[in-house]
Amino acid sequence: MVSLLILAALYFLPAIVGRNKSDATGIFLLNLFLGWTLIGWVAAFIWAISSDRHSVYLHYAPVGPGRFCCQCGAGVAINAHYCVGCGRAV
């Protein structure tokens, strides 16, 4: 019984590793249906350990007099110590 649980955990290792990814359902389905083949299991495992691609949003600060936060681009008062938009020290 214990060996069956260990084999099941090894079979679903890609799904376990990739459970917090945005493509967790796809990883699980690939692992479920093609995990019995070595190629399917390796593909699911590589997909599970690869990094998620996140979109990078750029914040542009308007040009003009005054100070702006270097992280979020929000206008900051001259005597302010922290940004109102993101809370970063300026």
C-alpha cells in the first residue's frame, strides 16, 4: 500500500511541483493523460519547473516641475519622505 502511494506521488510529481502555476490545470492534464510515457512525464515536469511569464508594466512619469517616484511615477510633494502611490521612500 505504501509503495503504491509512493509510485502515485512520483507519477504526479510534475502536477505537485506545478500546482501554484498559472498553467496548473494544463500541467495536471498532460501528466494525467501522457505521464505514463516518459516523454509526456518529462514534458510535464519541465513545464512545471519552468518560470511563469509575467507581463511587465512600465509606469511613465510626466515631465514637469516637482518630484516623482522612481518606482511608480506618482507625483510626490517636495517635502514628502514616502510616495503616496506605492509607499516607497523617496
